[in-house]
Amino acid sequence: MELEKKADLHSDIETALERLGGDLILLQELTNILSENLPLRIAAIEEAINQNDAEALCHTAHSLKGAIGNFSTGEAYQALADLERMGRINEMSGAFDILARVKQETRTLEMRLRSLVEPD
């Protein structure tokens, strides 16, 4: 399963690079923007869950899902879609568990992106 997830992530990132016309510099810029904003966006999602604010959860999860979608529609994207749906239907039960998945999967995505755009 883990190997399959890595293959899917690799495929998603390669597709993103193709959408950018193979422009590795642009991919690097987008990766930097994601890295800079990721902690704030995850904190906003966590705050929405802490405050039991379904509307804010829906909005913040949707926003980060869009940013992640530039690179991958894998695990992080799917977990964010789950949080967005939970916010939309005002069902907050289990949101922290999904947020933990988001944190882990975004770290994996970020490391994979960095391995592509940063020299050894």
C-alpha cells in the first residue's frame, strides 16, 4: 500500500510538472509558496475545528485543497475534501483524526516536491 501511495504521488507531481510545461522553476516557486503558507493554513483548519466552526472548516479546507490540488489529488487532497465536506454538512466528529492525516500527507507531499526542485 505504501509503495502504491508513493507511485500515485509521483505520478501526480509528474502530471503537475507537465501542466506547467515542464517548467521546474515555476514548480519550485509554487512549492515555495505552498511551504510558506502550509503552516498557517493548517493552523486555520485546526482553529476552526477547535472552535467547532463548521463554516470556517469548510472554507479553510477548501482553500488548502485547491493549493494542494496544483500538485496532487492523492491522500492529502482527499483528506482535505473530507474535512471540507464535514464542514459543509456541519459534522465535526472525527475532524481531528482527518487533520492528523492531512498533516502527515502534506509533509510527504512537501518532501517529495522538495526532492524534485532542490539540488542535492
